[in-house]
Amino acid sequence: MSRLRSPWMLLLPSIVLMAALFGWPLVQGVLEAFRGDDGLTLANWERLFDDPYIFTALRNTVLLIVIVVPIQLALAVGMALLMQARPRFAGGHFYLWCLPLAISELAAGLVWLSIFDNRGYLNSLLVGLGVSDDGVHWLGYQNAGTMLLAVVVAEVWRATSLVFVIVVAGVQMIPRDYDEAAQVFGANFWQRLRHVTLPLLGPSLQVALILRTILALQAFAVAQALTGRDFPLLVGETYEWYANLQNPAVASAVSLIVLAISLATAAFYLRAVRQPEQTR
């Protein structure tokens, strides 16, 4: 009996900590989303879906994930393969690419605001080159496409380094024997990438995709600094309902939508990106 209890005794502190930090707030958030003056109710959800911003925020968040995550994954894999080739000053490349990790979201948003602003560096360059007479209103509320472009560029610059660190660690774990054996049998670079490198990178890609998608769902400060509420996102709506509209119940409902999308995408990645032995 003591042998059966000992693993649980060792796990008990972690279980208690996880329940205190995640379990209890989750229960409180669910109850808050369905709680009303007369008990459980759907009034908070009705009020949320009557808000004209919520579906726009959902669309913008999904668009951001669909565009940003594949771009960052492709860039990270390319950068990791370049590091594996050991170019000159490889250490300098690594630290240069990881530099955005040291910059906060808000600071990154302000940096890119100075670029995309009506009188920012980009418009100054376009006017100086004669491409445009008075620049482009990149962040104007009537230009949803250019606002999305600005947020995508800022997010790609800011967070690709996080995916890169995960992927480069996975690439270094792949034995060179596999790649060398594929070369002996005449496989070209793209064949080795498709049939050797990417399958063996499955666990790292799972972690990178899940983590980056969850963080993309939480994107707020960059879009807030660039566009305010002209380009709403789900987490921004959570902040709006909680801080400005003073309605924690509806804010909890928005957070549950974010949680549901996070769980759905994580389950999809775990099924779609598998280790080679899992696909047999």
C-alpha cells in the first residue's frame, strides 16, 4: 500500500499548486460567465453576442492565427536549418534572431507604430522616393486590410524568435546519421526535409504550434498600440468588458471562447503532427 501511495505523495504538491493556480480560477470564470442576479443564466452570453465588436474580434483573431502561425513556422524552420549548416558567425545570427524575445509586446507595438504611423518612417520613405504624395494611411479605421498587415508584420517580427528557439532545439536533437544516409541514397534537399527532418521534428513542431497559437490568441498589446479598438481582438474585448465596461461576467464569457479555441487547436495539432512511431 505504501508503494502505491508514494508516487501520489510526490505529485501532491504539484497537483495542489496546479489546482490553486489554474483549476480554481477556471471554475470561478465558468461560474461568473453563467451567473446572474437570479442564479444561472445565459443573459451574459446574450449581451456578449449583441455586441457588434465580438464577431469582428473573433474574425480578426482567427485571421491572425491562420496567417501568422504558418509564416512563423516556415521562417523558424528555415532559420533552424541555416543554423544547422553552421554558417560563419552562427552565434551572432542566433542572438540577432532571438533579440525580439527581450522586447515586450507593448514596446514592440510602439516600435512598429513609429513605422506605420501616418508620419512614420515608412511613409517618410515612400514620400522621399516619390512613390506616394502624402503616404498611405496604414492604420486608418477604413483600411482593415492594411491594419491587419501591420499587426501581422509586427507579430511575425516579435514572436518568430520564440518558435525558432523551440525548432532549433529540435533540429539539434536529430542525429546527422539519418540525413547522411538519405544523401547516400540520392535524396535531394527537399526530399530529406520532407521525409527525414520534418517527421523527426514532430514533437518540437507540436510544442511550437500549440504554444504559438495560444500566444497568438492572447495577442493584445501590439494590436492595441497600433490600432486601438479599430482592429479588435478577443483578448482586447476581454479587457474592454472587464476594465472599461466594468462587466466581469461578460469578460469571463469572452475568456471562455478563447479557452475553447485554445483547446480545439491544441487537440488538432496533437492529432495532425505526430511522431513517426505514432503514425504506424
